Amino acid sequence: MNLSTKKLMSFSLLRHKICALVCFILLLICAGNVSAQSFSSVETYLGSSDEAAQAVKSLAFDAQTTAYQNPDGLKVFGDGAAKVLDVDASSLASVNFSDTRLADVQLIRIRISDAQEVSNPVSLEAVSALNQLQTILIVCTAGLSAEQIAQSFTGAGTQLRVLYSLSSPK
């Protein structure tokens, strides 16, 4: 091999290593806590006339077949496959996301009524078993800020839209 061929090969190899390093760094960044880009107010997001926002609005607020996780287990109410999963933050870990009754879930509504429910970070990694899932809606009546909620959930992934709604208890 001549000298110019060796230089071209080493340059090409260096370029591939740099690309691999950049991809690795991007994966690390995306695997962290709920990111600021995917975490936004439900009111702001639903104020858009975007088709995706209107679909989320329908899922969140219109009558849908819904699965509820409670101490007695998973219950599904409505006709057909569940499109929404409603769960308290403290019960999230008890959900079997491989349950076939959850196969068509597109929105998870997580309710926080007590700050103690999220005193330890809550992992959302298990929701990746739901292939149809697009949106996580966190409804908080515990007097927490958006920043506190964002820090309380980890592993949502960048493909999911995470929305929050804050209201004070009465």
C-alpha cells in the first residue's frame, strides 16, 4: 500500500470513530430524566390546533375505554380495547405493562395527589412495553412545581410526549 492510500484509510477510520462517539453521546443524553423538550404543560400543548394535539385532547378528556390500576388489580371499563391507562403515581410500579389488555393504550394518565408519591424518582422505563403509547399525562394536585415533577420521573424516552397539569387541592 502506498502512503496516500494509508492516509486516506486512517482518515476514514478516524471519521467513523468520531461519528460513533457522537452517536454514543447523543444516546446517553436521550436516556436521562424527562427532558425539557418532551415535557410541557398540557394547557399549552392542547392550545395548538395541531392534529396530534387534538388527538391527545380527545384521549385525555373524551369518553374512552380506560384501564385503571388500583389495589385490586387492573380493571378495564368501556367497550373494546383500552386506549387510556389511569394510575396513581404510587401504583405505577405495580402495573404489568405486558398485560394484553394494555396493548392498545395510547395515553397514560398518572395522578399525583400527595407529594410523597414521588418523593423517590419514579421510573417510566417499563412503559416501553406499550407499543401504541404516545403520551404520558401527569395530573398533579399535590402542590408540586413543574420542575419537581420533571425531576420525579426518569426514563420516559424521547419518543414519548410527556405533558403535565398542575392544580391546587381544594
